[in-house]
Amino acid sequence: MELLRLIALDSQDLGVISAHLQDAVVRADDLVYVPRQRRFLLALRRFDWEAPEGEPPRRRLAALHFERVSAVRRLGIDPGREDQVLNLLAITFEETDAPSGTLTLVFSGGAAVRLDVECIEAQLKDLGPAWEAAGRPAHPSTDKDD
């Protein structure tokens, strides 16, 4: 199996990374900001959405990092709680003064991490083989006809 490696330098690229990371599982203590390097990084256990149909669902260990980060704000996340597990729903970008803006990692339950960035510069990389997942993530239907 080929390992996934993606780079994002604009909102469209970021959307691709966000799609690959939907339903990734992250521990709160795996969210790390390195101010001297202006880097924010995290380890994730991403759901492998591109797995061939008919195969069991699987996850992969991956790393994601953002460069040129000037500030980090955590909402609903306690970095000291090693047992806090977060489910990543999406990564968004709101431009403030082009090309700078705010990246938001949106987690279930209302938790989020907001990164003030000079520009979008992110890299996602799988770190190893896949393992069988307990199940496939499901989301409640948002159709009004249900």
C-alpha cells in the first residue's frame, strides 16, 4: 500500500487534506505547538476513506503539521488530560489579511483549535501501515425529509 503524502498551500489544497482527515482520532496530548519554530503539529489516527470497497474498514497513523503559526487557541480541549480523545470533523480557513488568516481544526462536541497563520502551509504524511478499524464512521442524516 502506498502511503499518503499531501501538501496544502491554499484553501483548495486544504480542503483535500480535510477530506482525508475527516473522522481522524486525535489525543489531546498529541496536539503540539512549537513557538520558536512557528509550527503546530499533531499525530492522528486517520480513517482510510480510500480503502477498496469490500475490504474491512481501517485506520492509519499520520502526522500533520502547519508552518508559519503565530498563535494557537484551544476551545474545549485540556492539553493536560492525556485521556481526552477528539474526533476531527474538518479543517477550515478564514482569510483575514491575504494571505494570512485563521485555520480551524473542528472537532466533535464543540472542541476546536484555532491557528493564526501567515499563510496556508500544511503537510500530511502517513507514518506506517494500516490496521483494521472497529467500524466505519457514521454521521446522522441532515436531510429534512427523514
